[in-house]
Amino acid sequence: MFTVYVLYSENYNKIYIGYTYNIEQRLLAHNHLETKGYTLKYRPWKLIYTEIFSEKSEAMKREKQLKTAKGREFI
């Protein structure tokens, strides 16, 4: 199972959209384990939205759609 997720940084009013096969581990990485990258500088992140897909290709397609202007409007 693959999860498309949206994170929100309240302190910086930023969102992050991604997909993963292990949402718990990915949230831990975004908030504590990563040492470089975009999400590091906007911690803490709060999970605000998820969708589950059985196929990786479906999750990738939905992630791409959510990153468009229309998708961000949906969020």
C-alpha cells in the first residue's frame, strides 16, 4: 500500500506533498531524522491529509496532481 500525504508547517505556513509506502517512518524522517532537504528547515510538520493506493503508479500520479494549482486549491 502506498500513501499520498500532505504535511503542514504551522510556524511557516508551508505545505509539503509526497508519497510513501511507510507513512509512520516517513513522518519520523520529516520531523526528526533527516539532516538535509526542504522539510528540515520548516519543522515541525503536521499530517493534514492522506490517500491510500494499492499501486505505486497511482500514488505517483495523485501526488503529481496535488502539486498542481488545482490540486493545491483542493488542499
